[in-house]
Amino acid sequence: MHAVDVMTPRVITVSPETDVREIARLLLEHNISALPVVDDEGKVLGIVSEGDLMRRVENGTERRKSWWLKSIFAGANNASEYIKSHARKAHEIMTPNPVTIGEDEPLHRVAKLLEKHHIKRVPVVRDGKLVGIVSRANLLRGFSMTAPDAATPATTDDREIRDAILKEVEENTGVWVDRINVIVTEGAVQVWGLVESQEEKMAVQVAVENTPGVKSVENNLGMLPRGVGHF
């Protein structure tokens, strides 16, 4: 399998001038830990992670995500005052010039790349423009479907099935596809990620089952914590 077979294709991004508060809101709303910074043409300029924000928030006893992100919106004095007097924009806090990969990068090489650079995710680019992102979780899900040295790679049919499922989910179910990941191997489908209700989980299930070429479905979708995604 290759990066294109496991990557999250709908990536939440920000521009270099995006405000720190907006970055925090996006991380909370989409239940993600990092997002790419891109220019107007879709070129990846950097990555902003929870860690980049946390380094700008001082808390003497605890640094839980639920505290430091929500404190920004609540106007807690230490976080608010620090942000006002220090970095405010994505380009000021991002990790610049991140490692990127192409769509055809084999999964075992992606895994080695993450390990070598001590990173948790890597943007996927085509002709220099962002088309997806592969995280450690994406890799594990891919490896769970087929061993890294398996002789049978993902086929064009599997990729067409995956594209069809994501399109159906995005256009007709109301589920945010940036929160889910679909892995297809010889028609066997695994769905991972987070949704807001049992109805959304079932909607994805139905969308997968109705997609031509699907032989089986393993629905591993979980529920978002209550209140996440709504402001």
C-alpha cells in the first residue's frame, strides 16, 4: 500500500496570517492535533501543532489540551496576555519547511520517515501542492489491513472504491470527511475516525455498503466528546 491508500484527503489548513485563536479553534473543533500552513496556491509552508501553541501558554501545574485551548477562548489572563504580547500568526509559531511525501510513497518508507524525523504526521503533495496527510494512526490502520511486505498491493479498483466512498459521505451524509479515514484492500473496507452521533455512524456504514465493489465493512467509528465541534 502507498500513501494515497491511507491518507486523509480533506485536510484542514490555515494561511500564514491565520490568528493563533483561530488555529486553536480549528484544532478543537476538528479534534486534531496539528494542521498544515499553506499559501494561496496550496504549497505547504509549515505545520502548526498543539505543541507549538502549548509553548506559548504557561501553566504551573497542568497542560491538558482541554485547559490550554479552552482558556484562550475563555480569556484566561495568563494565556490571553501572553498571546497579546507574543506570537499571533501561524507563520510565527509554525514549524517551517516540513517533510513531505508523494502519493506513491510506500507505507513502510513513510513509517521510517516519521521515525527518522521524530514526527507524527507528514503532508502528501502532488506537483508541490497539498493533497492529503498521513499520520501514525493512518499507517497503523493501513498495516492492520495488509503487512508492510505483502506481495499484493492496493489496486486501482480499491482506490476507486475509496474515492467513491469519500465522495458519497461528503456529498450526501452530512458527515465531515476530514474526521474519518477509509482503508480499502481487495474490496474489504475499514472505516476509522470520529462522528457526532450513532446516526452519522450508521450513515457512513450505509454509504460504504452501497458502494459498488465493497465486499465487507468494518466500522470502527467512535463518538466525538460531547461539545466538541460546536461553538
